[in-house]
Amino acid sequence: MNKILLVSVNASYMHTNVAIRSLKAYAEKFLSAEKINVEITEFTINQPVGEVLRSIGLTEADAVLFSTYIWNAEYVSKLLPDVKKLLPQCILGAGGPEYGYSAEKYLGLISDLDFIMFGEGEKTFAELAEILCGGKNYSSVKGIYFRDADGKIKFSGEQQPIENLDELPFAYPEIQKGDFDPDHKIYYYESTRGCPFGCAYCLSSVDKRVRFKSLEKVQQELKIFLEANVKLVKFIDRTYNLNPDRYIPIWKYILENHNGKTMFHFEIEAEYLSDHALAFLQQVPGGVMQFEMGVQSANKKTLKAVNRSDNVELLAEKIRRIPKTIHQHLDLIAGLPYEDLESFGKSFDFVMALKPDALQLGFLKILNGTQMADMAFAGGWKWMETPAYETFSTPYLSFRDVAFLKDVEVLTDACWNKKTFSFTMNYILRKTIPWKFLSALAVFGHKQGTFTQARRDLYWFDFLYSFMDGKESTEEFAELNFEVAKELLRYDFVRSGKKGNWPAWYEHVYDKDRHKTLLDENEIDGCSRIKFANSEYEVFKYNVESEFPEKFPGNFEILIRYR
């Protein structure tokens, strides 16, 4: 019996590829084990190519199929010719959104590639598996691009999608067998397919037919995750909250059966959250759910141009009603129509006013098959020729503007998203305009060579202190009390972990006797050496733990416990 190997090259070790698992599980459900022999293997784009090739070659597979996306397409393209050298008799195939929507391009570039699967893959792969394991010709299978006898690229025709998603087996049988990593892997899960919206830049807009797994099926599968105590389950539904009669019962099931550990991630359209949903969410405790919400822009003209709702007022109102016990991740896209630096700055401030736990500043990718690709070709956008097809410039943003926004992205992630500087940044962004501050920080960083050097976490403390020290005597940020900001920076520094030494800028105010007294007063267990090692004593000029530290000057001593 011929062996088929399904290969995924993931962005990191933590990721799991649900696509190859679903293909294997579906084929094995509808074909007897005697007919097919399918294995899966996963690598990461950070692994040496030689190491990956060696692993694939040793499988001695008769057919090798790769799952492709914009983040791994170049890596896979390098692998394919060498896989053929190692396994000269094997049939090479690929699928996924990157190769699937650019099938003629990749078949033209890679002569060793025999076929590409297009669209939803389970039915196509099940038919292919039966044929490949029987040594027959695969060109009659619907849903593939291939070369005919004359070398011309042909398409066999579209495969019919699976209408009843309950036909899909659970994609992670390894969990049920106990062969899995609950703490260090992200498990991706889909309860729907398709998206009713038409965002011009998104491939999901191509398929507007939305199909649902039944509530009973979803609950059965979520039970497996919960009983296995996996750390993170990410729903990959393009818009989870489409039908409140369905999505609220799923949330209710999670809440009623939660194990105290598993976090569930949902991509939602906040604007469409019902009042009933928002009322339900008020009872969700921390550590159960996190939401990713695409704002993309606050410019109404921009939103209309890419077929998104321009009711940003309603969007903001709904987001504010989501309780802070739910981790909130908001997205912006740089490079959209009509969005110049000034407009993007307003969008940035719009999002920061919503106080997200994380702001992801992404850059427009011009994806083949989307409406945005047509707009970009006609409208003067410039972008990378190879994946990830990221925008270089637009009619509204020069290349220098885009490079500036890249610097702002780095600073937003380091100073806000990672929460290392929570006290410092909460004060600064409460007292000044976020875009104004991050922009000035980006200009300063560019002069310092910040964005062209290696940066560890401690670097950012020195960086922020240097910036504040240089601005203290200027009028640019007169609204900020930099003495308060520096004290908060000291607090963020010392609370981030026990320090072996102190940087030059840090004024360590220490009294060992007072440290010991506070340890005794707090009745902390352990020998004296351990208690000192797991704590720190510091005195600040303001009450740095107050929401409004500037209102409480004075000497405030704090005992910081690290464990």
C-alpha cells in the first residue's frame, strides 16, 4: 500500500496545523484503513532546511503533500525540488490558500510539483488518497490543478464543499489517545466555515456560504479540550458571533464546564454583539476567553472602500461594554485606501482610547483572488512580489511613511502589548495623545539606531528613560510630569523581577533593616535568605500603585514579592 505524507511547516513550535489533521481524519473516516496509509508531520520555518528534508526523506513516502500559507510558501518552495531528489518516485502535491489561489504560478515555477489542491480539501483529499494508494491517475479528481500530457496546466473543476460540517471528524485524535502537549501547543478549532462579509483585502470574502457544526457536535468536541486541560484553544471561525442563538450557547457551555485552565480565543465582529450577548459576557471571569476584534481603520471613507461597516461609533460603544475580564486584542491595518499618516494616527488614537490589552498594527497584504488585489493593481499600490505580499507604499503612504509605521509597530508591541511598562504607559497615555507620544518615540528611536540593533527586554527601560530625560526640559510634552513617569518606570523595572544589578539611571533607595521589618510584618514564610531573594524593598516619590500617582507625592515604601 502506498504511503501518503501530509506536511505542515508552521510559524512556530506552539502552532498545530488543523488542516492536515482534518484531511487525514476525513479520509480515514470514509475510506477503510486497508485502502489508505496517511501520516502527518509538522515542522517550523525556523528549522534548518536540511533537517526537514532528512526527516521527510526517511519516511520513504510515495506521495508528499504540503499545506501552504503566506508565511511558509517560500520555505516550501525551497523544499519541493529537493524532496523530489530524495524521493524521485514520489508524487508531490500542495494545497492551502497560498498555493491554491496561485496554482498556475507555482506549477509554472516548480516543475517537480505534480498537482495543487484548490479550495476546501477534505473531499478532494479523500478521493486523492484512494487513487494514490491504488497507484491510479489523479487527474480526474475534482478540485485540483495539474499538468496534462502536453505540459499544459489544467483545472479539474471545483469540488463541492461539505454542507454538513458534522461529517468532519474531530481533528485531534492524539488528544483522545493521550499523546499531546496541553501546555505548550495552540489547538485550532473551527465550528463554522465561510464568511458573509466582503472585506476587500480578505480571502475569506471569496466564500460567502456560511456552514455550521451543530451545537451538539461543538459541545462534544469542546468537552475533549476541557477534559484534556489544554492551555489554549483558538476558534478559527472567520466571524464567530454570527448567530446569537448559536454562539451564546457555546459560550454558556464553556462557562458551565470550565476547568479553570483552558483559554478560548474568538475572532468576533464587536459591532454585531447582541445586548443579550453583552449581558452574558458580564459574568465571564478572567482566564476563560479572549477576543480578537478587527477595527482596521476609524476612517469612514476607508472602511467603505474596503466593504466594511463605517459605524465606528457603534463599534466603540460595543467594545466598551465588553468586560475587562475578557482579554481584548484590537487590530489596525496600515496601507488601506485613503489612509495617510494623519488619518492612521487618528485610527491609532481611536483604538487606544478603547484601552485594548493589545493593539496589533498589521500591514496590508495584497492577496491574489481578493478585490483589494484588483484595486491595488489599478490604483498604484506597490508591494512585495513574494509572500507575504506586504505593502511597500500606497497612493497615500510613501515608503518612508510605511517604514515609520513599522517603527511604531515595534514600539507599540514593546511598550504596550507586552505589559512590561503597564504603570508607566498607563500614566503617559492618560496624560497625552498616544499617537503623538509613540510618534515622538519612533523619531527618537530612529536617531538612536534602535530599530537596526538587537534589543533585549532591559534595553527598553534604558530607551524610555533616555527619551524622558531628553524631553524633561522641553515644551513638547508639557502635560506630562516626567518625574512621575520616571518613578513609574522605576516601579515597572523593579516589579519585573529580581535584579542582580541596577542600571545607571535607576536610583535604588534601599534600607535592609526596613526590608526585614516588612518581611516579618507580612509573616512571609521561609528562611531569611530565601525571603530576601524572593522580594525587594523600594521607596518611591509618589504612590506608584495608585491610579493617579501624580496626586499622591511623598515617600511611599513598597515591599515587592516575586513568588
